[in-house]
Amino acid sequence: MNKKGIEVMVGCFVLLGLAGLLFLSLKAANLASFGERSGYVVTARFDNIGGLKPRAPVRSAGVTVGRVKSITLDAKTFQGVVTMELDRDVKFPKDSSAKILTSGLLGDQFIGIEAGGDEKDLAAGDVIASTQSAVILENLIGQFLFNKAAEGPGASK
């Protein structure tokens, strides 16, 4: 192989490496879907959204069924209002519930939807009434330490 052929192969290898890094960074930033998704939009209100971010996945039974579109604060109730876009081909009953969950112990947060038993399905613009806010690790640790301190030094076993 001549020198020019080797240079072309090295150039192709470098371009493939850069394309791989670009794909990996888009995947890590949750921006890997380039096309416009078509679905229906529903909202849910949470007392505490924790570290939930726009474009976070919405999952049911571990399968991604949508994305968080936006997060706002309701000025009257001081609750976080999460707007989600769910895939058009996935229909949930009206009495479904939404929870803010965490991937692993310290992973990213996402919304988990548990299907209810109602015969009518959620439609565009509906509000999911049954919600559970994010579990904040710092609050749990604080409660544990407070309870241990309240027991006193002689309260072992």
C-alpha cells in the first residue's frame, strides 16, 4: 500500500471515531432522537420533582413510552407541573398513576407510569391525578439521623 492509501484509511478511522464520540455524547445527553416525535401530551403535578429534567424518559414496565416535555411551577399551588409527551400507540387508562423514580441508587430520574383499570384512556390535555413525588436521599438520611438522635445514647437494641 502506498502512503496516500494509508493516509486515507487513517482519515476514515479518525472520522469514524469522531462520529462515534458524537453519537455517544448525544445519547448521554438524552438527545439521540433527531426526528420529531408524534404523540399526545398529558400533565402531572408533583410536590417535589427532585432532579427531574426536560427530555427525561417516561417509562412503563421499564419500556420508554415518552419524554418529559417541560417542567414549570404552578404559582398558586407551588407544585411542579410536568408536561409529558407519550407515544401515540401507547394508551393508558385515565386512573393511571405517575411516580418520579431513579435509575439505580444515584442515577438519573425518570417518570414511571403504572396503568390503572379504568375503561377510558388518557387523551391529549388530560391530567394524571395520582402522583408520587421524588424521594430525596438527603431527606431520608436526615430523618434517619434525627430518629437515631431522638432515641438517645442508651437506646441500643
